[in-house]
Amino acid sequence: LDKYILDRRPLDRPALLLWGRAYDESFDLFGILSETSILGQLYSLVKEVIAAACVVGCGVFFYYRVIARERRMTLSGEGLLVLFIISTMMIADFVYVGGRHALEHAGAGWAWYAPIGSAIGIALEGSSRSTLAVVEHVGFWWHTTWVLLFLNMLPYSKHFHVITSFPNVFFGTLEERGKLPDVDDIEGKIEREEPIGLSKIEHLSWKQALDLYTCTECGRCSDNCPAYTTGKKLSPKHLTLALRDHLYDLEEHFLGSHGIEAPSAETDAKAEKHVHGDPPAGAYHRKATHVDLLPDIISPEVIWACTTCRACEEQCPVNISYVDKIVGMRRAEMMVKNQFPKDLEKAFRAMETNGNPWNLPKSDRGGWVEAARKDGAEVRFL
């Protein structure tokens, strides 16, 4: 367009910047897309190596999902479809390079900078130019079309993490490992009737909500959770999915004209939906109405089974935090609703009376010092 305006020429050639540069035959991105420059050859080699590794990786995950059927993973048709798209995109790129190699470099043999594509080109030699042109175009358009379709599909699937994982890792906390978020001005929040902890889905911070969209459903967190592996109802994976699904279900209330304070009436049959994946029985629920997280979405047994060891966070490949959400729900249960397991009542009374959960008298606090000194240990007690 700028060429047309400045040169006042008729639009007899590509005028828009996209068409005039990116689709012009002379456009080589400063040599990167040219096979005659060393820069372009190195780019081509790296591209083919990564594409080949991607195909191998898709094959491994096909094995996990179809043959081995790893229990920790969410096994669905959507995952197989995405693996099919990714693997065929890479193969289509090889076919495109092979068709172009056979057309433009017939008889040149194998090329080190396009090891797979040039091998396909050698196999295609002897075909007519029209056949090679069709092969080239099929490879190009299959790859390009699925790139565009895949990008549009991501926000509507669990593979949204392809987009959200980078900002989720980048905006991860820089606080000391294991530090819990502070609660400032508790008395003031109670007086102003402000939320303490997490009792509703809208009480999540923007980073905690981003965590939900970033889950890859790989199940590594649950596989390494001591509560889950010992038969407790806590599963960090399903905790995240339950919160995410509830957030999706309330999309109309967050973004609609009536707002979240006036949810639309729904029948019980519609409100209670299936829970994503294969969670522990009776632990996670899915309701499309504006309800408390506990007990309507998550069973109280889930949050009290957590040992806050953070094994789930150590194993998560996309830097999702779990403990802060669980502790936030605990805070809301204890400080707002005054609800907690009866097993904790004695410990709370002991801490209130004697300052320790074992209900030992304060006068015996330094008793261990004398015992250690009798054993010959040097103890400095301040």
C-alpha cells in the first residue's frame, strides 16, 4: 500500500506489506530463508532436527496414550487429535522441502542442511514437474493451514497452556521458597467484610487464575503427592482442574451483562456436571452456579489432607503453585466460617493455653537443655 501511495503506481503487483515482502519470491529474511547462504543453511538444519525430534516426541506420547495408557495423564480424544496435528505438520514440512528440492535441485543429491527433506526429494526424482508441484503445495498448505487452525483452537482446549505457560513461568514468585502469602490488616478486613483467604472463585489473584489455565494435565503433581499416593482425597491435578472448570462455568457471570452477583437460574440437572478426568470419588464437583468453593466444588477433606510439602510444585513443568491456594481456602474456612477438623481442636487449645500444640507446660520448655548437658553436650540457650 505504501508503494502504491508513494509511487502512484497501479496495483499490478503485491502492494500490502505482508504480500509485498513476506510472499515475494525475493524475500529471504536477510538470508535466513535462503539455502545459498550459510545462515540459511544452518537455520534449515536446525529446523529439520527440531521437527524430527518433535515427530519422535509425538510418537512417544502416542505410545503413552494409546498403548501404555499412563494413569496419571488425562486420556482423551483431544490429546490424540493435537498429537496428530503436530506430527503431520512436521511431516508436511518435510514433504514441502522434498518437493521443492526435487523441483529446484534435481540431480543435486543429498543436502546436509536438509537431511530429511532432501532425502524425500531424492525419492521423488523421476516424477513429473506437475506432480512435484502438487506435492510441494500440499506440504506447504497442510502445514500452514494447521498452524492457523491450531492457534485458534488453543483457547478452547486444554492445550491453552501452549500460550499461557510462558507468562506463567515468567511471572512466578521470586519470594523465598515455601513462603506463604501474608494476610495484612485482618481485623480491618473483617470489619469491612472483605474476603479473607479463598472462599469464592473470584477471590483468586490474577496469577492464581493464570495457573489454572496453564495446567498441562500431565499428572506429575499427583504422582508425587504423599497425600494422593497414600489414598487421601487430595489430588493437586484434580484440584486445579476443578477450580479451572468452575471458572469456565462462570464465564457468563463474569463477562455477561448481569454480572456475577446475579447468576442465571439453572436446574439442578444442568448445574451438576461431570468432573474432568478421573478424580478420587466424592472429592471434586462441578457446578455452574455461583457457590462457595468448599464444600460445593471441593470437599473439605481435600485441603486438610495437604502436608504443604510442595512436592507438587517441585514436579510441575509449568511452575504452577498449589499450596498457596490450599492454604487460602484453609484460612477462609477457619477465620471466616470457623470450620476445621475436630482433630485440630486440641492442638489449637494447647497453643492458646501453653503456646505449643503438644500441650506441654511452659515451665518444661527448657528441660531438654539440662538433659543434653547431662549427656555431655555443650548447649548455649538464650
